[in-house]
Amino acid sequence: MLKISNTLTGKKEPFRSRGTAGKIKKVGMYVCGITVYDRCHLGHARSAVVFDVIRRYLEYKKYKVRYVKNFTDVDDKIILRAHKEGRLWIEVAETYIQAYHEDMARLGVPPADVEPRATEYIPEMIGLIQTLIKKKVAYVIDGNVYYRVKQFNGYGKLSKRDTEDLLAGARVEVDERKEDPLDFALWKASKPGEPTWESPWGPGRPGWHIECSAMSMALLGQTFDIHGGGKDLIFPHHENEIAQSEGATGKPFARYWVHNGFVNVNQEKMSKSLGNFFTIQEIFEKSPWPEAVTAEVLRYFLVSTQYRSPIDFSDEALKSAKAGLDNFYRMFQKLDEPVATASLPRGRKLRVALKAFPKRFEAAMDDDFNTALAVSEMQQLRAAVNAVLDQGLSRPLSQAVQKLFRKHGAVLGLFSFSIGQWTRTKETGTAISAADVEQRLKERDDARHRKDWARADAIREQLADAGIILEDRPDGTTRIRR
RNA sequence: GGCGGCGUACCCAAGUGGCUAAGGGAGCAGUCUGCAAAACUGCGAUUCGGCGGUUCAAUCCCGCCCGCCGCCUCCA
């Protein structure tokens, strides 16, 4: 039984999806995407990867997932950036939506089922705001519409704040026109040069939070299963979403609130304001490995920690992740090798481990998507495989092993490569051709037969300098690794 | 000030009221090997930030303290 940590209740709860139409278990999942005013950094990547894994695991569990991830394409920062660059706000938004798609493609994160943009849902937002006004939880002043926070008695239930505390700590400059400092804008009267839509309250643009209420309810229904995002969205964004949505419908909004922890650098949150961020683009460019390999290394790094915990990013951490993955791919390479000896299907222990593995993997993932534990299960299975690998595995057994790793690895986005792809070097131009390697290998074999160790070792070193590792097998043949 | 979280070996990181406190990376030693590499085996926290309390029993529950982080303003 899958359990999920629910920010709303503060507890780890059994997950029951709402829509169980017939035999198909349906899940509606909405995740707050990004505001498109700049390139994404690793923190955004973490969120994207975390919810991608959650989606994949739900699908693995045979849920039919409808995954919605939005773009905030109208916002102060976009407008500001457009002004600075002398472009239209819409161009800025478009630029970074493209960039986001590029980054996600590089990371191996497939698109959500629906990726709506806020500006496509203006009518829905206006409708929602009208309902709120009608219900007296919102009010109009000078073409602005505000949400009357005190009117919604569930306010603070997600972020565990009460309105008194909020007042005490309010550091925001108060808009004098609001009835209460806590009230937040649903609709902003537009200033000259800003994007504008017609509305019952005059020309204006939506506030930040209303879009997610409008889009999630339009695409997933008034009540849906999972709402996700980074921890920093809990307050005020998600708190306000609940206020707006439940204020309008009187029904529960999202049932499970899932929040991922931050990516830190030297124990501090990676963020724009601290300037300690690495864009996804930068990480790929600086990486010593080919793009696709880097993507998997990043995945491995990210899934090696439970999604709610902070994770510290460093070169060392990436290297460690690469080393961890290399160990798996070395095993895959050996599994691909033809078996020299025909007899010896020794592997009773292995068969037991193989049989037990899916349950262990699922137990880990069922426990609030404990990917770190799931990875460790795979590491242990790897050890069980390696223990008998030198003696050779029968073809069917070796294929079964590979299949098991690939299938479960895919849930985390791992082991997607053939060994050849994995070991490809970044600058393929300088690599020695396969034919040359064969030639050198043959020379070395001859030398070894003559017991000319000096010569054999020299060749091995030369190839090593070119990034090609030779491993002599007990039977006299040599394995080539890159 | 309010709210939330974290502190497990050199590094990363699971976890549990009592059974050897997983696993990985790095390191060291051994097996194997002409040597190496790989793989395997062994070693590595008498202890889970500190101090008290509850309990027959606590790293895990409670309290206090120390240290770190986050949110309360835009933020994945």
C-alpha cells in the first residue's frame, strides 16, 4: 500500500486515489511549474525529477495518471525582464518556455500530459473570481480584486500558520486599499505598458495564485488527488490556492499535498537572490560527460536522497553519483558478454534475490517514494549478481537480470543506456577508433603469449591514457572498457 | 518574533522502542591475477549533536539546550 506524506495533515497517509472508474484507478496530479522569466536551475530540476518519478511509480502501480504542470507566463518578473530587454513580455515568456522544454529534454523528463499556460485560462480565472465576489470572500477596489482572508476559516491549514502570527510577522508593505493586510490580490488593475485583459472590473491581469486554482480545477476537477511543488510554495502560494478554490467551491481542493525539499549549495538553499545557483544548462555544459550520461548522473544524484530532505549539490556529489552508476553499467557489460562455460547454472541465491527484489523495491517506493532505499535495494541485488557473475550466467538468467534492472531502473529514470552509449566519451572526435583498439589489443595478446610483460603493460597504459581500460579475464581474453 | 524541518561513520544516505544501526562512494587488508583492473571477502559508528525524563528497554517517544537550515516578500 502506497503511503504519501501529506503536508496538509502533516502525516504519512495511505494513498487512495479518488477516481476509481471501473477497474482503472485514476490519479489527477497538478504540479506548480515555473515562472518563465529566466533559465531553470538545479532546484527546478529536482522538482521536475521528483514529480516525474512519482508519476512513473504511479504508472508502474497501474494507475492511470493525468499529470498537469503549468507555466506562469504573466507575472511581475516577466514584465520587468521585458522592460529591461526592450522586448514584449510575451516574447520573454516564450523564450523561457522553450528553454524549459530544452532543459527537460536534456534531463530526460518527459512533458506532463497537459502543460497549460496561465494566459490560456483567463476566462476561467475571471469566472472563479466572480464566484468569490458573489460569495463575499472577495471584494473590488479601484479595478483590483482582493481575497478576504479572514472570511475563509481554513486559512493557514496547509502551512500551519494562524492569521494572528502572520500579522505579527508581516514584513510586506501593506497596500493601503486592502481591508486587511493579509488579503491578497486576485486581479490587478493594469498599469500602462502591462499585459491586459478585459474583465468585469476593468482592464487588468490576474494575481499569481488564481491561475493554479483555475487551471487545476478546469483540467482535473474541483477535487483532485495530488498537488505538488517545492517546499517554498507552501506559503503563501498553496495556502492561497486552497483559500481561493475551497472558498469558491465549498469542496476540498487537493487531497494530498506533496512538497519536495530544496537543493542546497554549502548547506544553503540554491536561489537567485543568493546567487549560488547553477542553471541546468551550465551543469550540462561544464560536465565532463556526454549530455545523456550527465542526465542520468543527475538523476542518480537526485534519487539517492528522499525527496523531502534537502540535498547538497557539489562536484564531489556528482562524481560519487557517477561512480555509483558506473558500477551498475560494469555489471551490465559483463551480463552482455557471451558465457564461456556451458555448464554451471549456479545461482540459487541469485534466483531468490531476483524473486524477492520487486517486492523490496515496491516496499521502498510505497513508503513515501523512498527512492534512496529503492536504489540501495538495487545495489544489493547488484552485489548478488556480481557474486556469481564470474562463473557465468546462463543466457536466459542473464537476460532476466538485465530486464529486472532496466524495468525498475526506468521508474527512477536510470539504466536507460546500452553499455556502448554509457561509455561514450564527450569528445568523440579524439577517441581511438574501434579498429585501432582491436589492433593494439592483438599486439598486446601476442606480447602476453610471449610473456613480454613490459610490452603488454605499455600497450595497456597507452590505451588507458586514451580512456580505454583493459581487463584481463581468467580465460585469457580481455574485456574492453571505456 | 511566529511556524516548520534537520543534526546517523571520512563523504553521501536509509532506518527502527528491544534482534548484527541498511546500502553506496572513498580508504585499508585479503582472495584472484604475470602485473593490473574488475569482482568477491574482511575491516571501519560499543554508537545515532548534548543533557535529562518516560520505559524492563530509546538513536527512535517527551522536555530542555547547542548547532544548522527553510518559510513568514518573489522563489522548485
